Amino acid sequence: MNREEIYDKVKQCLNQALGVEESEMAPETSLTNDLEAESIDFVDIIFRMEKAFSLKIPQGELFPQDIFNNKDYVSAGKLTADGLTVLKSQYPYIDLSGVNGDLPVSDLAKFYTVDMLVNYIEHKLTVQ
């Protein structure tokens, strides 16, 4: 499956989960800021992507969770340098280029984009 085919399927999943027209989605479209996805929507998105791509997405593998509970990685509501390093290494499909530190945890969701989902699926299909 090539990137364009993955992109089309991801847009279909988002359309079904969020009711947003595929024409309103671009690679850089933020799931939360632009498509107004909420935490409960992420569960539906994962379910639909698992079904569409015939794969299993373990909890915490697509959207970071546990990292935010570690005081070595988060201080005063912001990712520490170590936290950012771990985030970049464990979630290479999230484009954090240009982020140098002191990223408020609350701002991380803006990096959850359509392209991030495509990157994840590409990665997941490669390692299967």
C-alpha cells in the first residue's frame, strides 16, 4: 500500500469518526485544532484505523499517554528536555521538528495531524 492509498483511507476513517468532509483535510490538518476531535474521538479513530488497515494499535502506541505521568519528563506542565527526547524517540511519526523544549503538555495535541496518522500507519505496516 503506498502513501497516497494510506492517506485516502486515513481521511475516510476521520470522516466516519468525526463527520468532517475529506475535502477539508490536508496532511497538516490538526485533529484537535482543525477537526475538533476530543479524547473520546481518538478511541473511535483508532478503532476505525484498526479495521481499515487490518492491524492492532496497542493502547498508548499512537497517542502518547504514560510519558506525561513521569516527573522526569514533565515539570510545571511542560515537557522537559528528557521528556522531549523520549517523546521523539518513542513517537517518531509525530513531527516535532522545530520544538526545542519547554513544550506545554497541553500544546502537544496540535501535533496530532492527518500526516501523523499516515506516518504511523506507514511505520506500522512496514514493521508487520
